[in-house]
Amino acid sequence: MYFSDETQKTSQKLTEKWQDEVQKALKSNPDQKERFATVSDLDIKRLYTPEDLKDMDFARDISAPGEFPYLRGNQVTGYRGQPWTFRMFSGMGSAQDTNARWQMLLREGQTGLSTAFDFPTLMGYDSDSPRSLGEVGKCGVAIDTLEDFLTLIDGIPLDQVTTSMTINPPATVLWAMYCAAADIKGVPLNKIGGTIQNDMLKEFIAQKTFMCPPEPSVKLISDTVEFGAKYVPRWNTISISGYHIREAGATAVQELAFTLRDGIEYVEDVIRRKKMDVDDFAPRLSFFFNSHIDLFEEVCKLRAARRIWAKVMRDRFGAKNPRSLWMRFHVQTAGCSLTAQQPYNNIIRTTVEALAAVLGGTQSLHTNSLDEVLCLPSEHAVEVALRTQQILAEETGVINTIDPLAGSYFVESLTNEIEEKTFEYIEKIDAMGGMIAAIEQGFPQMEIADAAYKFQRQIETKEKIMVGVNKYVTEAQHAVPLVEIDEKMGEEQIKRVQGARRKRDNRAVNQSLADIRAACKAGANVMPYCIEAVKNLATQQEICDVYRDVYGEYRDPGLY
């Protein structure tokens, strides 16, 4: 037991006395607010005591850092061994523009790169496609060919700096470009490190960048997992992402449940399709979570995430390697918590959310910029966001001890509650036949839509408060300089991709595309063929068009 019987009895007596005093206070002030809840609407009690932890066992449920169930972290030394990776999300305009922002951030102390791509790239279209009109380089960097990619990474030591790429439908293509670029620069594949997001299930649930239907989309993901395990051992070939699920309006529990159930689906597919042992690939699985404004809920969510995944990998999949049980994750502060009204308040929101991520034990962190609700972040705004992380790490003392909120009656109780409700969702999806079946039935989509609607109603009725939006509203305008991408940039990018097509060996390109098509039809791993294709200057759309032709295109059915 976490507490002795004597402590439990003492706690019960003291709590009963306290409750009597509370009732007296309420009678003298009957207008006190009756219900308190988290941002996700989990009820919060007025007081937590040892009685709330009466069923806990320290060795079984909490333990030490680096020990199962990894509630307190994977690493035995915590942040004393190494602080989290400062990884600011960056992508804008051309590859040259984004490289300049990367270089600026590295000079200012960023320790890992993270890439945002424009919508045409995200959807698998080239910059000169009619579908790309007006979108080239606007919300991220435009990448069409390996030449663009080589410009993007110019001056970046690929064997020293890890790079995260937020790319999903065309993930095989962009990762092939990274691998090809490393080969051209003489860096062996076993020396490069980084992450591709490559999580299509959450796209069907929340973010909605589509290409092919769910089943072949998962097949392509399993190809990357297999290829990475064999040839690129330092690469995280998937970042199983709750971030976008939360941004779509999910609660903390839904974010955790749907993300972890997506992870289960991917593990099952690799084992079934590739006949791989779970310990051969599970250590390189990674996760990506949102850190919202409710500090304690977010800390508890992240702690619960590690414990749930360790149990799933051990008990459901029989993993033996301790690293297979580790949940390694990146966290980004909540974009959906930022407001256009009084935008400088966003610095405070981001600071609290970053603090929650650190107290929850993240291994990597991106802090949003104050202007991101209005435009691409300016250099000044992104510097403030980076400094937020550096001040947390260097000045506040939060890295001095591991899992500093452990043992709190409230924190441990809320962690347990989030875990329990997460497993309820996982079991419900299991009963539906898995996550693909649940997506086809519209289950996670409707759950998120209902949660988003409920939260919006709470904002409108002022049951939930957003400062500057429904309380402390002012008429004053707070001017923020807007970053805009010149239309000429898109025109120049179109010239670059067309120039690459003119100078390449089209017979070699066509043969490469034919090899990818054959691999798709045979169920073979596409990665070696994608690497060869991008080396021949095949564009990302040309490869993605093969996928669309062989596997078909997905259209969201729409649910109401």
C-alpha cells in the first residue's frame, strides 16, 4: 500500500473534520462556485488526501525513474543527465529561406531542427500543380525535388543535428530525400538521426491531409519502420501524434487514448505485415503530444502516457527489451490556446504550457510564438519562444530533481484517473475491431467533434474563461508585425522544379517510377526505390501520383 492503515485512518478523521468546516464556510458564503474542472472537463475535488491513493502500490504504480512502469521517466538521471531538446518548428517560403531560419535558431541555442512544409508538399503535389496555386511556401517550406532538399540542409551537419519532419502522406518521399542527401554528403545512413511524423491514422481522425485510403497508408508506414530498423537505426520512423487530435478539439483523455490506440494499430501492422519481432522496431517508435493550458492535467497526462505504453508493450505485445517499453515523446505547446485578441498574453500561455511539458518529463519541446495565431512567426517572436525554454532550463530550477510533482495526492490521483479513462477508450476501440475500423465508423471523429462543441459552448457561457476573449476584454488593438511570403517566391519555386525536370534523365526517372509501382503492387518495401527515384530527380508529386494510381485516393466522407 502507498500509505499505512494508520495513516489512512488519521487522514479520514482529519478530512471529516475539514468537511464540517467547509459546510460552515459555504453557509456563510452560498454564492461560491460549486464545480471546478480541468480544461478537458474532468471534475476536480476540493481536496485530495491519502484516501485517494489507498489502492496504489509504490513499487507497482510509481517506482523509480528508469524502472517499470516508467511513470517517472525513462532516464535514470532525468534532466540532470541532459535537458530536453530545444526543437523549434520552422518552415517558410523557399528551402533557402527556411535554411536561414534554421541557421539563426542554431546560433541562438536551438539543439534540434523541426521542419514545417507548405500545403502542396504536405498533400503530395508539386509547386507547379494547379492544386498548389496560391499556397506555395505560405505555411511552410516548399520542397519538390532533391535539389530543394539539398538547399534546405545546406551547412547542417547531418551526423550531429537531429531533424524532425512534420510530413505524413508523402513521408516516404521526404525521408527518401533525407537519406539520399546524406548519401551525397558522405554521411552513412546509420549515422543520421531524426524523426518523420508519418502518422496517417491521426490524419483521418483530425488533421485531414489525405492521399490514399487507411489500409495502404498504414502499409507505407510499415515500410518505413522496416527500412529504418534495418538501415537507419537512429531514426524515429514514426511520431505517433496526439498534438493534432488535441488541436481539433479533443480532451486530454481523448488525445491520449486515440494516440496510444493508433500506436497499437501500427505495432500490430508491422508484426503482421513484416513478420518482425516487436523488440526489433519498438525502441524507435516515438510520440508527439500537445501541452495545453491546464498545468496539472497536462503533467498528469504525460506521466500517465508513459505508464500506459509500458503496460501495453509488455502485456499486450510481450516486449522484452526495456527500450521497447519506453515512451519517448516530443511536446508542442497548444496552438489552439493562443488568441488573436491581446496576442502578448500568448507568451504567458506558452510559458505555462512549456512548464507543464517539462514537469511531465518531455524529451523534446517546441514553444509556440506569440504571433502564430496571426501569421508565420517573426524572428523576434520565435526568439522569445526559444528563450522561454532556455529560461525554464537555466533559471527556474525545474530540472534540478526528477518528476518533482510525484507523490502529490492530487497529481497521483489525476494521473490514475486519466489512465483509467484512457484504457476505457482503448477497450472500446478494440471491441470495434481496431482503429481503422473505428475511423471507418466515424467514432473518434465524432467524439472529438462533440468535445469541441462542448468546450465552445462553455466559452460562450463563460463556464470556461479565456482572458481577452470572454473576460477582461478591451477595445485596444495590440499591433503585431505580420510576416508575409512574397508571391514572387512561388513563381521562383515553380521555375526551379521545371528546371529540374528539363535537365534530368527522364528515362531513369520513368524506370524509377515503374519500380515503385511494381513494389506497390507486389507489397514490397518502397523505400529503396523511392531513394533511387529522388536521386534521379523524380519530383515528390510524381512518386505520390504512383501511390494515388495504385492505391486510390481517399475522400473524407464527412460526419454530422
